[in-house]
Amino acid sequence: MKKFLIHTIVIIGLLVFEVLLFKLLPFFLRPNLFLSYIVFLGLFVSHTESVIYGFINGIVLDFIYLKIFGINSFLLTTIGYLVGWLNKRVNETFKKVQIIVLFLFSVIYFFLYIVFSLIFYFPVKILPIFVFNLISTVLFGYLIIQILFFIYKKNNLII
């Protein structure tokens, strides 16, 4: 019950930050906080939870941004599965590993987003916007991972 409550509070907090950043920053500077949360879950918590919460967070993002319904749930579930595969296979406590994994899966997320946008004929401005978005996701995402690591460690949710 405690684990579910912490996950729910974190998702609501990320949702509040997402709305605030939506109002304060332009699209190309807005980080993908939910992607950072899924990378954190995949590295530190468990493979199963990263997939489940990837799907839940994707549905939340699909309701916030109503462009192609289901694309975020599919992408975050896929990212949760792939990052969860790294659980206990890499030393996730190293800062460089966290940054590299966050960068790689941000690139995979944005690449898959572009591919699905082209498949469904949804126009997307590809290179300049996603480069800035990638940089902001890695920078802010690393901070989010550190904050979440502190919260989960304090509540004994990380093994």
C-alpha cells in the first residue's frame, strides 16, 4: 500500500510540474518528466513496475496531449520494458550510467515518436525541436532521478 501511495504521489507531482512547465516554457525546452520517471523505475525499482507505470503514465500523457491517442502509452510502455531489462545488469548508482541511460532512452523515445508520427501522417518538426527537447530532458531528468532516488531510498522502496 505504501508503494502504491508513493507512486501515486509522484505521478501527481509530475503531472503538476508538467502543467507548470507547459505554461512557463516553450515546447522545445520542456523536458519529458514522465520519461525520466520510467527510466528511474526501470533502473532502480523493478522491470514489472517500469512497464506497468510506463503504461499508466502514457495514458496520463495521452489525456494531456490529445494528438495521437495511445502513442505515449505505447512508447512509455516500450521504454519501461527496455529500461527494465537493464535492471540489475548495470550499476545504476553510477551517475554516468544514469545520464547515459537517460540519454539513450530519450533518443529512442524521440526516434519512435517521429516514426509513429510519420506512419499516422501527423506533421512534426523533427530536428531542431527534438535536439533541444532531448537536452532539457537529460538535464532535468537527471535531477528528477536524483530526487526520486532520495524519496524512494528514504521510504525503503529501493532494494
